[in-house]
Amino acid sequence: MKAKERLTSLDVFRGITIGAMIIVNYPGTWSHVYAPLLHKPWHGITPTDLIFPFFLFIVGISIVLAFNKQVTSGELLPKTHRKILWRSLKIFAVGIFLHLWPMFNFEELRIAGVLQRIAIVFAVCAVLFLKTSWKTQTIVMAGILVLYWLAMVLIPTPGYGKPMLEPGANLAAWVDSYLTPGRLFWETWDPEGLFSTLPSIATGISGMLIGKIMVSDLSHERKIIWLFFWGVVGCVIGYVWGLVFPLNKPIWTSSYVMATSGMASLALAALYFVIDLQKIKTGTKPWLILGTNAITVYFLAGVLAFPFYSLPIGGMALNQHAMELLTGIGFAPKLASFTYAAFFLGVLFIPSAILYRNKIFIKL
């Protein structure tokens, strides 16, 4: 696909997000990782717990940028819905492929996953954007979050006789164990399970609502003000809601949706102010390059993980050799682990830079 006009701050935001995702997912060793680069085990959030909702928030904005002209003109192409379905299926299929790679052991197949959730959120949100107004989208988002909250805290968890919000002992885990085909990430629950995908759709809708501001006729300054305003509102609602329904990524609680969407809006407002209003682009180019082909970077990371983390070379995998080398010359174990993750991101940057130089942006 050839290049076309893009929102630079959004591409940079996407690039920072995918870069952080790679750093988090591919350390030199899981035995030595800085605390901010680890997920919170259950309730609460760390910087790492912002990455996935930020990506879904960006998906929502991207939907508006892609389809707003058709919606406002009232000239929806008949093949638009087929394109949405086809793209969702391709993203979902790539997620399945990465789970199977490289051994293709179908007995261990996990249907749920990051790309699979992105595919579902994209499909639902895109159709919702094409068919409804922003007011209806707001009502749908609020309805999902309130109903999910009430279901999780009021419906007794089967087998326990009371509502539970513990790992593997909650309504979402019970639903996933029955309805999610294939192996679960953990024995009794999955962080990308089917039931918790419902509130993740609300995260995508929150991005669409912010996207409506981005494509409006407002001045840059007023857009930034609104992004900051709704960002603060989202954070306040999320943290207040968290007093009764804790912020929790594994079950994607309603409070988590509001708080992380608010933070995403604040982050985008800051980037939009610096990059698009002040025209300060120093240091943004690497993130722009990663952001324009984010799915490609994610796919390459999954494919290259085998030779970089699992393929034996001289009795050890490459990451183990690197850890020995770096700690041997004086690196602290956590710093060595982080350095290898940064090196892996650098490897992924090379094909991204080649694609960017040739103005090629791959979309599934």
C-alpha cells in the first residue's frame, strides 16, 4: 500500500506503544526484569498494563480516520463491510499462526490471544462506527461497562456460591473455560478470553470517540483541550470506579477501561501538542517508523522469537549467550536483560525502516 497523508502524532503514539510491547514481551530473561516492565499479577496496574489498552484505543481512532469520509458523505461502499470482515479474519489468522509457530502443535493450540482480540475489537467497532452515531456509540460503551461490572460483582461464580474476583475464580474465567475453544493461557483462565473481550470493545469505542474529535473542524488548540479534558475525566471515573471494581488487566475491568482510556487520551494530547501543533519532531522518527508498520513489527517479533530465544546454538539460545556475555562484562542482570530486549527491538527496526523508506505501509 502506498503512503498517504497520516496523523503523525498518532503514528508516533502507535510506534511508542508497539516498541514498549516488544521491550516488555522479549527480555533477555524473565528471571531479571525491571518491575515497571512486568504486569501487575492481579489488581492494580503498572506501566506495562497500559500497552494493550493503548493499542486498542489507537485502533478505535484509526477506524475513524479510515472510514470517516464515507460516513460523513453517506456513500458507504458495498464492499466496505467485506473489507472489514476480511481484515479481521486476516488479523485473527495471523494470531493463530504465531501461536502455532514454529512447531505447529495443534493439540496445544490457543485460540485466544492479542491479535485475536484486536481482530474482534476492530470488527465490532468498525461496524458500529459505520452504522451508528457517536451518541449511540457512547451509550453502547457505557452499557457494556456497566453491565460487565454488574455481572462480575453480582452474579455468583459457579462452584463458589458468591461473586468472586480472584484469579481463575470469577465469572469471566468460568465463561471462558466453557466457551473459549483451545488451550487457555493459564489452566483455568485466559487474559484474552472471550468474556473479558466485551469490555475491551469499550476501549476501542473510547478511541473512536476521541477520533471524532481528531477529525472535527476544531482548531488544534481546542482539540488538545478536549483531549486533555476527556483524559482527566476518564482517569477520575476509572480510579473512583476502581474503589468498588478494582483496576485489573487480566479481567479487563470497567474501571481499567476508563482509567487507561483516559491516560491514552492524555498521552495523545501531549504528542499532538508537541508534534502537530508545535512541529517539534526531534527524536520522533524511530517511533514514526515503527508506528507506520506496527502489525508487521509484531508479526516479525513472533516469528523471530524462535531463532533469538529458543534455537540452540552451542548448547544455549542466543539470549542466554547474550546474558552471559553482558553480565560477564559487568552489566547488572536486569540491565543485561533490558539491553537484549532493546537489541531485539533494534533488529525489528531494520525491516521497518526499509519499508518506511520505500513508503510501504503493510495492512493486513
